[in-house]
Amino acid sequence: MSGDAGRPPVEEMSFEDALAALEDVVGRLEDAKVPLEESIALYQRGDALRARCETLLREAELRVQKIVAGPDGAAGAEDSDLAPDKVQAAPAKGGKSAPRAPAPQAKTDEDDDIPF
């Protein structure tokens, strides 16, 4: 690897920049034409970028929790648009929503006949 000249320190990168850099590192490692020493350096950088992304996501999650929290500090997600029952699944390819899993069925006497 040609060194870190011209690249911002990982600790100062935005989430988007760190994620893009991580994708670049992964692509270069998957190429398998990188010498061993450079592969090790890329892996170390990738690990630092992964940790940065996780830290920024954790911080963002805490910020969202504070926004959603009620006046007493208790989570009020049930009353927000972020509540699990109000969040829409992202459309699948083709623009249709992903199908939801069927609701669990109540147990019947017929279930007792299953041999396992």
C-alpha cells in the first residue's frame, strides 16, 4: 500500500466516507492480486474502518433514542413513526413491499399427532 498520505484519519471520517473506504478495501482484498504485506495493511485499515462505522452507527442510534424518548426519559417508540409496527418494509426489487411472515397459529389437537 502506498501509505496514508492524502487520506483523512479514520477517526475523523464521516460514516459515508468510512463505509466507502471500507468497500474499497474489501474490493481490493477480494481481488487477490495484492501482495501479502499490503493485504495485511489493508486488513488493518478495514478493521479500523469497520470499527469507525460501528461507533458512528451506535452514536446515531443513541441520538434517535433520545429523540424518541418521552418527557420522563422512557422510550416512547410506540407513539412514533419508528415503532416496529409502523415501520414499512423497504420495497423489494420490482417496487413491491416484501411479504410479511404469517402470524403464529394457535395450537390445535392435530398438532399432538406430529411424530417429532
